[in-house]
Amino acid sequence: MKLSQFRFDLPLNLIAQHPTKKREDARLMVVHRKTGNIENKHFRDIMDYFDDKDVFVVNNTKVFPARMYGRKEKTGAKIEVFLLRELNKPNRLWDVIVDPARKIRVGNKLYFGENDELVAEVIDNTTSRGRTIRFLWDGTDEEFRQMLEFLGETPLPKYIKRKPEAEDKERFQTVYAKHEGAVAAPTAGLHFSIELIKRLEIKGIRFAEVTLHTGLGTFRPIEVEDLSKHKMDAEYYRIEDTACKIVNKAIEGGHRICSVGTTTMRALESSYTAEKLLKPSEGWTNIFIHPPYQFNIADALVTNLHLPKTSLLIMTCAFAGYDLAMEAYKKAIKDKYRFFSYGDAMIVI
């Protein structure tokens, strides 16, 4: 398929700037693949579509405060530094994106904090905006993490046209986040409250956890018309034996497996056996799912409403079917659903 087939006109006022007051109060569009029926619900109604022994698979990655602001040595120019991933813990090496990039060269030092609490040196150019930096820090790893927490801010996407607020530290994180490493939230999971999870568990629904550290590559614009030529950035994932046992028992019992989010789906589709069972694995995945695609583990998908021409929308179309998914998106715009990270949800069943 072609990238232009995933274009649609999205009114900017539908891009959510704040989360709902309560997580499960978000709206939920229910898309039925077999009948083509589309329902308008609220996220708390999701439990009506699942039964005892069904399984929700969630991504337990944890977002860290990846966006920092520093000053360039000598000139004092303000520089945004977006932390992508740690390359070497003992040497404090990090892959980052800098803005404005033209001012940042190898050898430059960057100072962070009102009293220069943290200093970094640029040691390599990786892309036009990418750099490798070394933080000059003599303290413990725990103290270093505390300093990043103190100086960094919640990495809200740029289309949220405001500065991060106190609530974002909690709300741009799932309630089950455990393993730090993501620079963007696995947004489908933001709608689950502790109370909703408890109600689902009381009904007999089980939760299995996988980890995929969401990077900026998930949101990188697709620049080729032929989707088969697009290359995704690799993201680290891990699937442990505990999750496999929960998922495989449900599959063998004929129960439903629901992937909570496209990041979870990418992890699942990176680690299955010839018998279409989930297997433990750990590594880096650059899988790009686009129509046509045969899914191997999940038979239901919870996802947010995505922007045009993104890999997230394209995966949703691969799962729901192109025509039905695009019809659902037209309805979402007509019914004024809220889009993207802090927006409403869709479940395809």
C-alpha cells in the first residue's frame, strides 16, 4: 500500500492538550471486525467485551524525564537536549537529539541547571540533529538518576502546545509502569486506572506484562510513498517466561488475547513460535507492520486515535482492515473524538 492512502484531514482542535479528569472517563470507540459495526462507549465499558480467562497484554515501560534544557559554553545559547537512550552507564554516554543542532559541535560543553549542577560534553555527531554526549559526573548512579529527574521534564510531544504541568508527571505514565527507558508513553495504557484493573481482574481477566521502550522512531515521519521501503528505528523489548505462560495458556484454552497498544503489538509480533505461541526473548525490534499482515498472537487491539500517515495508524489499519479503520476514523472526526497521546481510545475486536 501507499503512504498517501493513510492521509486524512484532522482538525487541530481535536488533538488533545490535556488528559481526561479520570483515566477511564476517556471515550472508547468499539470497532467490530466481523460485522463492521462501530459503537461509541467510554473506556470503563471495555470490561463488557471480555470474559473470564481472557488476557490483556500491557507494555510496562516507564517514561523518564527525557527533555532537558542547557546552555552552551561561552555563548550561553539555550539548547534543548532530548535524551534518547543510555549507551554506556559507567561512562555516562547517551544518544541525544539537540535543537538547534547547527550550534552544537564535537567538543562543546553543555551546562544544565541554574547552578550548573550537571555538565555534558559532545563527543560525536550521529545524524543531522543527533549527538552522543558524555555527562561529566563523579557521583553514584543513583545520584545521577536523581539529578536527571530534577533537571529533566516530562517529554510531552510537540503537538501538545503547552509546558508540562505537575499532573503530567503522573498522567503521562501508565499505572503499571515499571522499567524505565521510554521517551514516550505507551498511550493506549494511559486509560487504565488501578480501580479498572481491579474490576477486570475480579471478572477473571488476567494481565500479562511485556516491555518495549518506546523511542522517537515510532513517531518519525514516513518519508517514502512505498511502505515496503520504510525502515523503523530499532527499539529494545523484553518478553519474560511469566508473560508467555499466561498468554499461551489463554491461547490454548481458546480465550481472547488483547494487545494494549501498538508498542505491545510490536513486541508480541517480534517473538512467536511456529505454533503461534508467545516465546520469551529479549533484544531490539524494528518490525514495521503494514497491510497486508497476518497477526500471530493478539485477536483484539486497544489503541489511541493517531495522526495521519503514521506507523501507528498504518498498524491499526493492518489489524482492523483498511476500509473499516478509515471509516472509523471518519466517524471519530465527525463525533469529535480526541486524538493522540492524551486523546480517546479505540478497541478493535
